[in-house]
Amino acid sequence: MTQLTFAEAEFANKKHKTRRERFLERMDVLIPWAKLERKLAKLYPTGQRGRPPYPLSTMLRVHCIQLFYNLSDPAMEDLLYEVESVRAFAGLRLSQPIPDESTILHFRHFLETHGLGKVVFDTINQHLADHGLILKEGTIVDASILEAPSSTKNNAGQRDPEMHQTKKGNEWHFGMKLHIGVDHVLGLIHSLTTTAANTHDIVIADQLLHGAEKVVIADAGYRGVYKRPEHEHRVVRWLIAARPSQRGRIAGIEYNKASIRSKVEHAFCYIKRCFGYGKVRYRGLMKNTNRLYVLAGFTNLLRVDGFIKAHVA
């Protein structure tokens, strides 16, 4: 057993536990590490040539921390050197090599190249389904705009070609849309896709339904969705919010619809507020989508935090 460093000894003897420590301990319990590592290990480099890579478990944990706090690659490297609780979560020590920003970048590119964000999302959802936490009787669909830089003051002299602008209310927004489908009882995200911000919500609705639901719930932006040809075969009950001008005479019904539909807003709140992803970090849809899949998996874990701690070893 190696000797403790001064930083580790002082950290072990302190009396107060910070919010960061409590959150990392919470996520350490919630995330099914073994299942994720088995999925990713099939494609992870073995290091037969050149310098041996860091263990998959270490880099996966470093990547998760980076997403928890929405950090750049250099900022993530600095955090590993500065904060003992972060190193402990990642299984690193100051007396051993610490991943630099290039290593952190390469691991993110590894996930993006193989589309492993969706694999992480699906693995987490299967983990929850194994414990009876994914229901399929009803789906709530909705979309939210993620802002992108609108400035052309860059090397290319132009905006991101995969992002577009759209008008919401009286304001213009430039960026992309996150479309999700969530379970109408627990509010867990079961499907996700992304588009440019100017894509109408109604066009993507069929990609958010798994096909086994008996009821579909959505806001007034989805009015008429059931008339589209891709939904002709569906035998479901459509609970679409009425337009503002029609709500006066059926206020009670609309209130009940809204109380159910609010579960989808809770999911957006976790992604955009708790994990700080209200603005895109990368150019293009692919990289952002890969990241959003992982954040959606984290969101589902936090939504059922109490049940997992009580029933999942």
C-alpha cells in the first residue's frame, strides 16, 4: 500500500463535507459503472502500440465529471490537479500520472467517433428497466432550444452551418433543438433526437414514440400531429394542449393536462440548469447529440435517486 500524500491526509481528516463531495458520492452510487465499462471495453484501445492508455474506468469517470460541471478539457485537467475529491472519484492520486487535456480530448473523441453516448444512455435505461423503472404506457413529447454562438467573428467568418435561427414568441434564437420523449408517470427520458432550431416540433414527433404507448401528451405546438401520415397506424389517445384562445371554457381539463406534461420540463431543467447545458459547447449536431445522450442518462438516474439507493446494490 502506497503512502498517503499530504493532500490526501489532510482531506481524509477534514470535518466538513462539501456539496461537490456529496454530489460525487451520490453519482458514484447511481451510475452503473460495471455495465457501462463492459459496453465500452469492446472498442477501447488496448495500447498494444505506443504509450499504454489510462484505464477505461478512470477515463470514464473523468469524462463524467467533465459533464457534471460542463468543463472544457483544460479546465478538467486543472480540476484534477486542484481538488482531492475529484481525484478520489476518478481513482487518481497526485503521486501518479494525471490525464492531461489532450488525453481527456482524445477520450471524448473516442466516444463521439463510435456514437457511444447513445450506448451509455441505452445502458442506463436498461439498468433502470431491469428494476421496473421504465414504463411504456404513455409518452410526453416536447422540444427545447439550446443556444449557439451567433457571431461570425471566427476563423471561418460564418455561423455554424448546422445551426439555424427560429422565432419563439417575440424573440429570435440561433441554435439547435433538443427533442425528447419521456414516460408520463416517472418522467424518465426514453427517446432523444436533435435538429436545427428551425425544425418544427411536429415533424420529429414520430421519432420520440416507442410504439407501445397508449397515450401521447404534448403542448399546443403539436396540434394536428395525429393527422400526419406517419401516425395513421397508431392506436393511441392524443392529449394535446388547446391553443391559448380556446382554454377559457375548458380550463380544468387543460390544468390536468399541464400537470402531467410538466414532467418533461423537469427533464429539461436537469439538462439545462443542473448540468449547465443551455448553450451548446461544440459546433455541429453530432458532438452535441452524443453529449446530450449521456446527460439524459444522468438525468434519469437523478430522477429515481431514492429508489436506486434503496433497491439497487
